[in-house]
Amino acid sequence: MKKYSVGVDLGGTKILIALVNKQNGEILCHVKKKTKKQKGSENIMKKMVEGIEELFAESKINIDEVSSIGVGAAGQIDRENGIIIGAPNLDCFNIDIKNFLADRFNLPVFVGNDVEIAAIGEMKFGAGRGCNDFVCIFVGTGVGSSIVKDGKIIYGATGTAGEIGHIIVDLNGRQCACGAHGCLEAYASRSAIETRIEGALKKGRQSCIKDYLEPGKAITSSMIQKSIEREDELVIQCVTEASEYLSGGIASIINFINPKLIILGGGLIEAVDYFYQKTIKKARAKSLPVPAAKIEFKKAALGDYSGVIGAAFLEERVL
Ligand SMILES: [Zn+2]
């Protein structure tokens, strides 16, 4: 068996590429590039190729020892054909990554989405190790999830299973980027919290988060955390509200799927422990008593690297 595989995590802000030892999940070498989606999809593809070339050059690994390249992208994927159907955060539409990379590196290429690869990473070497039935939920710019059953990802009939961000939590609620109204993502993501905070600031509410804001830049999870540490009333209110919605969404998942474990990850969970603790406590309280008594919660363990590690194992996937 070939010992190594390349994992690529194609995200909205950065492209992370790693050479992974499949026996122990160790990252031998990694390369990071800025995505810069405004420069278009061709530029992203070019950077990805450059990054993989740098990885091979730096690691000095013989390509004969590498079994495949796995790519996870933030968007809708045709897994069978290895095509990015639509990734608005990358400005990539109908991109045949599989053939593009296979032609250049003469290796088998497997393509999945960003949440799927992060869940595989956590299952193999992170918080899901040793557990075959769990749900991974990632909270950042959006809210995404992946369902693992008997050690395999559940894809659903059209490959979109696990879209927890678009379960409806308010019938006449806020408009979501997907076009529907009242989706969880419009209430519980970092972007949703950001919109709430900005709206309140415009109306004249005071908040110490102003000390960290820079014109034209997003409110980051770490700014939210710093404001909570300073007991900022507005930020605590907006984060508490988001956790109220997220815990409702998670309780629905607990009741519907009855998993053994829920792993929570993503920028907001990692940076803001208040949000994590509040959410899991309320999710348990809102679930039916029998599953609530058994459900276990864990924070994702691999941080930024869950995606590249998981992508390296896309080759094991059975569609
Ligand atoms: Zn939606």
C-alpha cells in the first residue's frame, strides 16, 4: 500500500494543501495559499497546482509513494465526476477538478465538500476516533454538517444530506443566501452574529467590539471572544441569541437521527467557548429525554487540519 496521500482544503479565504501519512494521520509537510476569489477560478486552480508542486518539492517524497490527491471544496460537488458544480465563496462554477489535476500529476483524484472532508478527518484521527455514528457540525461563515453512520458519510439521494444550515427555524424569518426564509444559518453563523452586531451599532448601541473593528473588514470570531471577555452586553446578547437557535437545530438533529456523539467545530466554536458551552447545554435541554440522556458532545480536535487530513482519505470513499 502506498503510504502517503495529498489532501487539499479549498476554502473561501485560504487553500491548505498537505502531504498526509495515511497510517497515522501525520502531516509531513503543508503549504498555505490565499484564495483571493476576486481573481477568478483560473487563478485558484493555478495556485492549487503550484501548491501541490511545492509540496512535492519540499517533502522530497517520491511520487510513487503517493496514492491519490483528495480535494474538498466549499460548495456543491458532483462526487462521481469530480466536478465543483457551484462554490459561490470561491467563485468556481462547473470546474472539472478531477481531470484538471489528474492530467497534471498523473494520480487518481477524488473531490468532496469542505464539511465532508473535515468530518472524515475527525473520524480518522480527531474527536470522532473510535465512534462510528456521529454528526459533525461546523459553525463559521455558515453552518454546515456531515452525518457519519457505520463509519461512512451519509450523502443522501442527491449528495446534499446534512445541510443543517438550511433547516427552517423561523417560518417567516430572515432571508437566507439559499433563497428561503428562516434558515438556521441566518441565525446561528458567525456572519449572522456579525449582521446583528452591525445592525445594533448602526442604531447607536454601544459595544467594546468597536475597539477591534476595521473599516471594510469582517467581525472575526476572536473579536467576538475578546468582547465577551470584557463582558460586553451587546455581543453577549447576540451570541446568546445565536446559541438559542443553534441549540434548537441541534436538538432537532438529536431527536431525528439519535447519534451517539455530536462534534462541534469551526471558527466560532473554537474561539468562543461561551458559545459552545451555552449551545450544548441548551441542546440537551431541548431534546427528548431518552436521546438527551445519552448524547455526547465534543469539540473538533484537529482544528484547521481536519479538512486536509480527511481529504487525504477521500480515496476510500464508496459512493
Ligand atoms: Zn438557507
